[in-house]
Amino acid sequence: MVILLDEALPFATTHLESIDESKVSTSLAKQVSHALRQPLRRGLPRLEARRYIPLYQEEPSHDEVLLTLAKLDFNLLQEQHQKELGKITRWWKNIDVPRKFPFARDRIVELFFWTSGIYFEPEFAAARNILTRVISLTSILDDIYDVYGTFEELELLTEAIQKWDIDAMDGLPEYMQAYYKELLQLYEYIGDELATKGRSYRLVYAKEVMKKLARAYFQEAKWFHTNYIPTLEEYMPLQLITTGYGMLATTSLVGMGDVVTEHALKWSVSDCKIVKAAQTVCRLMDDISSHQFEQQRGHVVSAVELLMKYHGCSEQEAGEELQKGVIDAWKDTNEEFLRPTAVPVPILTRMLNFSRVMDVLYSDGDNYTHSGTKLKDYVTMLFVNPLSI
């Protein structure tokens, strides 16, 4: 089966590339061009729908009732997302990131886009709310460890997060105290939200994966501050954790409904193939896209540099080798959907969507850090401009 699929991909690509655009409809030509850049399987469903609806309208044979219903559905959900984003933005403004954490990337709208890529459906509003708040504070934490905190400060912060107690805030510098307080308050809020639905047990998992991420961030910082260059064998296991995707994978389940059981949460923190695949896609695509920028702002070496150092290859060759790893991770992802599945498909879909977000945002550069690029267009398409009816 794998061999057949491996042969099918270049076969399909070759035929799509050979299409004479003058002999097909404009709509079909646009769809083919987009599919060659962004395969449907790797695209975000909501973004793909936003692109496809105008193309469907161009088709002479389109169904007017179906088209109107699709536009209404899109616009109604967009209104819901706008209200959710409004609440999240008010919470974010109260944190006062520009004053308290001026070194951090201020990306709350972009992070809501990221979260809505994991689940856009209306029934997942509570899950989006929780995950967006967690991912936004994690983004600040990443910047504290990467670009701002001294080694001594980072050691204190890591210890405080492991204790998870307000008294552990003593001894932290002022900006870390402010961050630590926000972190504990957020998880207290999550705990309250879960308690109202009889799901308090999930908070334990959410805290533990955050503690694990902080430990990994600190180990990465230790490498950087001691000028230690890891081997590839040392690099990958740690760097899969520091993507944050393992933590976010578990946290994404915390706010979902009854489809998530304790078995599913235990599965998410085990060495399950689809979560590891999402982590791999994240790490390798990030390294390919942003390793030069990361080195400029002070960061541990990337897989690109390590391949160049230990294998004597060029930067382009290193990128091509890592891209093979991305392809293999996608194969693992698809394999996990073969029945019987380890957990219900709605849970697997969240993990698939983590990989999809990376492909959309990092396939041609780091469009999260440099968010004024095509990510701005995506945000406008999904959250600003409704479809005309």
C-alpha cells in the first residue's frame, strides 16, 4: 500500500503540472495550482472552504441554494469566532504584555488563528478558549527561555513551575513573578471551568505536560548558555518536546466534550505515533524555515546546522534531508487513521490539525514570527471579511 501511494504522488503531480490551463475552466486551473502548492490533506479545512466557495461560484453548474447555505454557514461561524476573539483579546490586554513582557512576541490574534486551525467547529468554543490562552502564555515562556532570561533566572523559574505554588514566586525577578502569577491564575481558571462539568481530573494532565515543557526549555537553555553542541541523537528527543506540541496536544483535549476520556489523556502523554509525528513536522519545518533567524536572536543550534556539521552537507542538502523526515511524519499521521484507531477519530483529527497548521504557516518561511506576511491575509479571510451573499 505504501509503495503504491509513493508511486501515486509523483504520478498525480506530473499530470496536474501538465494540465493545459487554456483548455480547462479558470476555476479548475486555480484549484490545480493551489493543490500543487498546498495539498488538500495538509490544508486547514476552514481556510480551504474559504478559498473554494468563490471558485465554486464561478462554475456555471453551481447550485445556488447550496452556495448560499455555504456562505451563511461560513459567516455565522465567523461571527462566533469574532466574539470569542473579542473575549480573548480583552483577557490578553489585561495582562499588559507590551509593558510587562516587551521582549515577547505579541501575537494573540495569530495564536487564535492557530487554535481555530486545531478546531474551528462551533461546539469546541470552550476548548478553543482554553487552548488559545495556554498557547499565548507558552509563547511568552518560549521567549523568556530563548531570548531574555539569564541562566540563573531560568533555573529559578523552572524550579518554581515544578513546584506550582504561589509561594514559589519569591526570589524570582519582577518580570518572572508577573509571568508566574499569570500562569497559575490561568490554570486556576481552567480548573474552575472543568469543575463545572465534572472534569477536574483533566487539570492534572494539563499541569504535568506544562512542567515537562519547562524542564525541556531549561535543558535547551543550558546547552545554549554553556555553548554545548549536541549530537543529532541528543538533539531530536529534546527538541520534539520544546516544540510545545506534546503539551498542546494534551491541552487541546482538556476543554473538549465527553469524547475525551482519561484513557485518551493517558494516550496523549504516551509515546503515541501521531503526536510524535506532529512534533516532528513542527520541529523540522520550523528548523528549515527559521534556523537563520533563530541563530541571529540567540538560540541553540538547529537540525540544519547539526546536519551540516556532522554530515558535511550543504544548507540546501540539509533542508532536503529534513524535508524527507517531514514526509515520513505525514505517513505516520495518515497510518494512525487506519481502523481500528487507538482513540476516537475526533481526537486524532486534532493531532492531524496540529501538523496542518505547521504546513500552512511554515511551508514557505516562518509566517508566525513574521506575521505580517501571508498569515495576515489568512486572519483577514477567516475573521474579518464575511462572504458576500
